Amino acid sequence: QVKQATNQIVMNCADIDIITASYAPEGDEEVHATGFNYQNEDEKVTLSFPSTLQKGTGSLKIDFVGELNDKMKGFYRSKYTTPTGDTRYAAVTQFEATDARRAFPCWDEPAIKATFDISLVVPKDRVALSNMNVLDRRPYPDDENLVEVKFARTPTMSTYLVAFVVGEYDFVEARSLDGVLVRVYTPVGKAEQGKFALEVAAKTLPFYKDYFNVPYPLPKIDLIAIADFAAGAMENWGLVTYRETALLIDPKNSCSSSRQWVALVVGHELAHQWFGNLVTMEWWTHLWLNEGFASWIEYLCVDHCFPEYDIWTQFVSADYTRAQELDALDNSHPIEVSVGHPSEVDEIFDAISYSKGASVIRMLHDYIGDEDFRKGMNLYLTKFQQKNAATEDLWDSLEKASGKPIAAVMNTWTKQMGFPLIYVEAEQQEDDKVLKLVQKKFCASGPYTGEDFPMWMVPISICTSDDPTRAKMQILMDKPELTLVLKDVKPDQWVKLNLGTVGFYRTQYSPEMLESLIPAIKDLSLPPVDRLGLQNDLFSLARAGIISTVEVLKVMEAFVNEPNYTVWSDLSCNLGILSTLLSHTDFYEEIQGFVKDVFSPIGERLGWDPKPGEGHLDALLRGLVLGKLGKAGHKATLEEARRRFKDHVEGKHVLSADLRSPVYVTVLKHGDSTTLDTMLKLHKQADMQEEKNRIERVLGAISQPELIQKVLTFALSEEVRPQDTVSVIGGVAGGSKQGRKAAWKFVRDNWEELYNRYQGGFLISRLIKLTVDGFANDKMAAEVKAFFESHPAPSAERTVQQCCENIL
């Protein structure tokens, strides 16, 4: 549609050569373009016409040639091996954020939506897929080996969600309860491995339809595993692409954590079919809304499909605490980031967009209540379907549904970085408790001393020992200080803030209040997610120097009866950070003794072998506890690990997959050069990549200086795949104090090779974080800073700043 008379048309186009272009106004003859001017920097082309194009509708025809590239973006080729061992290529697409323009000239912005009629001409023995169902497949007139496949017209949609795949695949299929045809496409001969994802998808579609009260808008959905794939998965409307590890499950050889991962990723991508695809963000500034929302609701969906995973408790340790750790740094950023040039989009696909985004949506859902939240979601999806929306539009719909000041509350969480620490003390007045609350920004570096006083509107919930699972009081804290009266709370009753660890803040209790909570941890009357939140807050406060570490370790001792995997996994991380810090002092032996005291009772209860009736979480817990005890040198664990390792190596009794990591790490930590050689031999013999990775991650546990060097040299050898080198070096850095120094020196000495190998991608950021995060003095921070000033790594700039801040 020409809105005002012009003789030029400007559109997006990258790595494409236009041969001819013409414009035909409706009912008039076509005008051929006489000039094509490419602006390569801006990824645009200007088509010039000899005469003025008048206002009105018409059609633009373009004949062009592009390339099937190797960049894993745009329309690219993906290499795979056939069951007989031949190397072949599939042609696949990845357009988000700005790469549809590499496949065809278009207006490549999320708010410029259109319908698409797609036809593909392909070899007749290949599978051809696109967003919609196939209408027609007929022989191609000019070549009998080709067919032309014509797909149905799409709904009005954004360019970044268009997709096509041509290759060789098998599939499994099912109909969901609401009649949608679901297929999972796998490499040839591996259809069996698509069954788990198929089950999850067939359950998930009706769940979302019911939750949003909006039907899935297309006749079919395909989930497909792609061999070479940069991200984890991509939510193309009706044709979702995945990395093989995020979709395929081998019933015999996949571990519990892989199944959980696949379920979460399928839930995430299918949520986007409504939230992102049917209603799309106005511009990339609002990307967080897409990703934060899908990262929250994937847990709701998995909880619906697999209640036995206790997945919401895992959310707190996987997303919530991870986001708080990053967001307490001065080098964090707000959830909403203004994006000018599309090349800036890549930088915001990070833990703040995903994990903090998901955490504040979880807090919002809790504040509004499920029923009004669903009403608001339905209002939003119905009002904006096949259109675009901004963050404010969602707040507006939720405000209408709930009557609460959603925009005012949420702006404090998305438009400024950071989150509050709430200090609370209690005073008994006859039968009532009077609470005094004060909020201040929480900083990893210690008490906040800034000039300005950032403020949040914090939904606060309070429970007491009367009923630890229900809020006695809920209130919105919208000022720096607040005094509350809790009626009928006896002196011997405890009081706890942040029920369910849902509010995105940390709590600091007065010593008396904290003391009174300890028995509730011991007798497990406090729910798991609250026990987890309580100790995570204490550890962070101690690391920031706000309370003493002794206080925290006293509380730790209350966890002797802890049965919950997720609570243990968080405790274990925190103890790990503490023992890394103490490795710089004379107290390292004492902390190892403390770890043994904390973990041995649960280790004895669990034993080495699975008992009848155990499930998903027991397997995860056993591996965690035995590994922790073994590393700390717990005598009985070490002896049993050595015995089982010997049987494993001699082929007498093979270790179950769940026990391998803890056994390997234990024998290496307390082993010598013979142990290391045996491990390297196991690595060479392993035919499964999972087993090779498992060994690579633990090699760094070895403690003799000359053996540490041997492991580092091995990291860059042909034996290790390039993307896995990072985890070998990281394992050395995290293995011991000597390892940390050696790994940092190794990275500096081999910087050219490492940097060229990862070409400034995300792996370079990961490498830097893994090697320097454990240091703890000013001299090291200065050394790290100086090194990166003379060896710049632009894509990892923020990571370097965050690491230096962590060291200090």
C-alpha cells in the first residue's frame, strides 16, 4: 500500500542480490525498478522507479538470489550424518531477531505484520515444512526430481516467526484433546526419542487453551530437532525448532535432569504461540515481556504435567536466586532496556530479561491472584490478537481485571535496576506483635550508601507459626518505612515475611526474630521453599558483610533433618562459595569439617543404592550429597567410592549414571597420577558424549600442580570438542586454590587461541566468569581489569565488569 506518492521503496535486505523488481498498482500496468541501492551497514535496499508511484494498493514483485549460509542465522544449512555414515545438509531457518531479511527482502520489524503464502520447490525425497499445513504437493514442471510444496496462508504475523525446513526426518504424531495435530520430527531412525516431547506437547496445548481461554489458532504444530542450532529452541509459529538435546529423550540412557529440561523448554516455546506470536511486542525494548512471561509459565505447565518434580521450589533456586545475585551488582541493568539498533538486541537475551522477568511476573501473579490474572490475560490476548502491544498494555489489562494499581507497582520493578532489602524487627505488646519494616536497595558490596533512595512498591505477605502456609497479613509497602500490628500473636509464636519466597526482595530479621525461626527449620514446619529462601538471604547478607558468617553457620546446623533436594542444592552452592572464600585463609580445614558434619546424617539416611519407591528428586539428591561428602574427604564415603570405582574400571560392576559424577570427583580429589590416567582412559573409551562431558567437568578436582597442568593441556587437545574446552578449564578453576591460579595463567597464556576459537560469542563470557569469579583480593581485580584493557573482548564487557565487582 502506497500511503503517499513516491518514486522509491526502502526495505530490509541482507546478503541478497536483487535481479529484477516491479510494482503493479491495482488495475494498472507494472512499472520496473531501474536502480537498486544497497545500504549494507543498515541491512536495507532502496528500489528506485522511473515514475512516481501514486497512492493506493498494488503488488511488488521481486526476483532475487540469496545464499544458504553457514552462520546459523537467516536461511542456513545444518550438517548431519545419515545412519549409514554419509554427511548431508538440511536447509533450516532462524530469523529472530533480525534475520528474515537474509532469506527474502521484507519489512523486518515486529510491528509490521503480514500474512504469508509460502511455496517451496524441493527434492522429492525430502521433507518440507513451514508454519502452516500443506495444501498441495505437485511435480515441478522443469525437473522431475523436484516437487513444489504449497502451504496454507498464515494468520497476520511478524517476519521473525516465519520458518521453513527442508531435510530428512522421521516423526511421531498425536492429536491433542482440542483437536490440534501435533508432530515431533526427529533424525531418521530416532522417532522413538520424540515420544516424551510429544506427550508433553499434547498435554500442554489444551492446558494453555484453558488457561488463556483462547484456542490455539493454527491447525497443526510441529516440533523439530535441528543438528546445528545456536540457541536452545525457537518458537516459530506452528513450526518450533529445537537443539537435539532440548527435544530428544532416550528412554534408556537419558537422566532425570534431561527429561525435566525437555519438559520446561517445550512448555516455554508453546506458551509463545499465544504470548509473542498471537500478540507480539511492539519493539525489542519489550522483549523481556515475551521471555519473562514464557520463562514463568513454563513452570506452571510442567507443574501441571509432572507434579512429582516439585518444580516451583526448583524455580526459586534456578531463576529467582540467580537473578538476585546478578541484580545486586552495580553493573546490573533494568528489565526494560531501550534498544536502538537491532544489533543491540542480542545483548538483552540475559538472566535479567529471562530470570528476573519471570520472577517479577510470579510475584505479580501472586499479588493479583490466579482468577483475576487469567481474566486480565484473556482481555489482553483478545484485544491485541494478531497485533502488537507494549508492556503498558499488559499492565492496563491486568489493572482492569483486578482493580489494583498494577502499572504503578510494576514500573518500580521493570524501569529501575536492583531490588530492596527489608529490615524487620518485632515488639510484643500484650497479645499483639508490632512489626517495623524498613526498605533499602540491596547491594552485594554492603549496606547501600547512595545519594538517591530508590524505592519499590513491594507486595509483602506475613505468616506465623499458627499456619506457616497461609498469609496472616498481606500489604503493599509503598514507602521507605512501615509499622504493622499483627493481632493475636503470642510471645512464643514466630513471624516470617515473604511467604513462599515469591516477593523479589531479601529479608533481614532482628536477631531475636531469626532465633525464633530456627526450631521451625529443624522440625520442618516451615515449608521447603521458605527454608530455602531464609538461608539464601542469610548467605547473601553475610557475603555482603551486613551480618556475620557465624550467625549463618549457626542457622545451617538447623538443617540436619532436611529432606528436600532443592533446599540441599542451594545450601550446597552457598557452602561452596563460602569454602572458596575461606580457601584464602587459615580456616579451610575447619570449613571442610563443617561440611562433613552438615552432610553426613543425610548421606547415611540415603545410602548408595536407590530404594524401592524412590523418584526423580531422590536420584538428584543422592548424587549431590555423596559428591559433597566425597570431596570434603568423609572417610566412609571415600573408601566406598574407591571400591566402586575399582569395580567399575575392571568391568565387574558398572556404576549407574546417577552415581558416576560423585564417584569420579571423589577419587580424583584424593587421587594421584594413576587415577588421572585411568580417568583419561575412560574418557577415550566413552562412546557417549554425555559420559565424555561428565568426565571433562570433574578432571579439575585433581590437586597436584603438575597434574593440574596436564588437565589444562588436555583441555585444548583434539580429544575435547571446542565447546567443551570451557568446562574443563572452569573445572580446574573451581577445583582448588592452586587450580584457580593455574587456570587464570593458562587463559592469559593461551588467550589468542581461545579468543579466536570463540570469536567473541557467549562462550568467551562464560570462560571469563568461570576462571576469575573465585578470586578475593584487590590485587587480583586490578590484574583482571588490566589484562582485559590490553586484550579487549567487546561482547564480554559487562561480564568482566561484573566479575571485577564480585572479586572486590
